[in-house]
Amino acid sequence: MQAIAIWMANNTPRSKSSQFSCATLVSGMVTWGSYTYSSMEMSQLRRQVAVLRQSLFDQGYLDEQFVQLEELEDNDNPNFVEEVVTLFFRDSARLIVNIEQALECSPLDFNKLDNNMHQFKGSASSIGAKKVKNESTQFREYCRAENGEGCKMSFQQVKKEYVALRKKLETYFQLVRQAGPEETASRPARN
Amino acid sequence: MPRVLAYRRHPRRPNRRLRGSKAFSRDVIVEEAGNLLQLRNRITALVVDNSISIQLYHTALLSRFGVDNRAVENGQQVVDLYCNGASFDLILMDNFMPVVNGRQATRTLRAMGVRSMIVGVSSVFREDERQEFIDAGLDDFQEKPLTCAKLIHILRELESSLSF
């Protein structure tokens, strides 16, 4: 048992966050960061992650593009999906502000609104943000029709979906980080 | 005003109309990527996009296929790179960017005589947006999001043109 513990400590892939860099198997318990879980709890966490992930697809928050991102995650890129998603929310905050400011101008510059939303939609679709993408398309329809009121109303919807998705994904990634990488705890504890 | 060369139909590459591919299930993605596309040549690519998340995603996708790549933020930076003597086999060009957008950059590069494969990667709303971008001198156009399958298609086209 001790030999396994030492081997694990030496061979666990180090993730970026140092608090999760040690895992030891001690008589059926897994120490992950500052928490100690039984292997049953670990698989429960992992189950929770899977359930939460599936619900994001079922409820239409995410589409197949998110799977494309997950495909690019591996040992060299262990937090790839979280990185891309975080960067999206950081990038697009600027576009949201641009649009908000542009909507307060009179008369409305539909070209500017459309350009900003075009960029926003491209980035949103690339992370698989389904509802956000659909609302963005709606916004562009109103821009094209030069319907100012429609734009303002539609933008509120875009922001609503954007904020909701951000919250959901924050929860999801927190849970993913708690559950840890697959390889480590999938090895059953042997006495 | 420099004379713009005829480049829309590359002499070796037919001008194919692009169809977006449907989303693939995870197994198919893994299989396609696994089968590979064994690239015969060392290919270099440049990602041109204002959004950092897109840059990260597209460069990771390219790296997955063993393509040497880098990213820049706007059309002006691409033109500067080429003016300084850099060259890439493939350019993935977004359209709406600050300073110099994709259409302008593509036009400028073609006017400079650049023969790299330029693929427009942008979100589309109207058909005329797409056509205007293609008319600026693209070899190909793919609607965002860029998937594994779309990139495989692009790389295959590129490989076949490079083998002539």
C-alpha cells in the first residue's frame, strides 16, 4: 500500500493549480488537494460532473461545438476547455460594453452594432454557446431591419443568456476541478 | 492602385462552393482525427482573429494536426508579416477585425502577389457577406465554428495543391 502511495505521489501528472498537485491512495481514501475523499465519493463527484454536463446539453445551453473543445483536452492541455471559455467571457465583455454604449447613441449606428455582434456571435458559436448564439442571430435580424427597439429588446435577451451561461459554466468547471483528472482516481485502491 | 491579379480561381485548385459540415458525434471526431490526415509536408499556418479565445482554439486545432502555427490580431499584422518576408502555407482569416479587416487584408495580400492558401473563417449572416469576402481573394470559406472536420477538409485541399 505504501509503495503504491509513493509511486502515485511521484507519478501523478502535475496540474497547474498547485493545491491539486498531490494525490495519495491510503487504504481506499484519496487525498486530493486539501480534501480527503473515499474512492466512492470521488466516483460520486465524477458522476455529478457527468450529470451536470449532460444537463447543459439537454437544456440547450451548449451544443456539439463544446465537444470539439473537449476533444482538444489532453495531458499536455489539461484545462483547455476552461481556458478557452474563460477567455471568451473576458474577450466578449468588451464587445458587450461596446454594444451597450452604441445602443445609447442617437441615431443608432446599425453598422457598428452589427459588426460588434458579428464578432460576438463568432466567438460564442466557437465555444458551443447555443442559446447565446441564437439570441445573437435574432439581434442581427433587427439590425438588418434597422429596428432600434427590436435591437434593444433583443440585446437584453443576449445579455440574459450570456450571464446565465457564465454562471452555469463557472459551477461546472468548479466541480470538474474538484473531481480531479480521470487517470488518478480511476485506479482502484488496493489493500 | 496596383493591378489586382486574377486569383479567385487558382490555376491548380478549382473554385469549390463550400458547404458547412454537420456536427459530428464524439466517436467520429476521434476516429477522423485518429486516422489522420498524415501530413506529408511540413505545413505552416497563420491564424488571424481579433478574439483571443478563437486564437487559442484554432491554434490548438492546428497543433493537433502537427501544423506549425502562430496567431495575429488583425489584418494589418498579417500584411506586415508578409512585407517583412514571412510566409505561410495557410492563412485562416477572420473578417471583422479592427484596424484592417479580413477582406481588406486579403485584397492587399493578393495584390502583393501572395499565393498562400487563404481561407476565410467567419460567422455568416447574409449570403452577400460571404460572397464579398470570397471575392476579395479567398481560396475557400468556412463558417464559424471551425470544427475538426472542416479543418481536415482544408488541410487535404492544401496538401493536394502542395503536391503539384
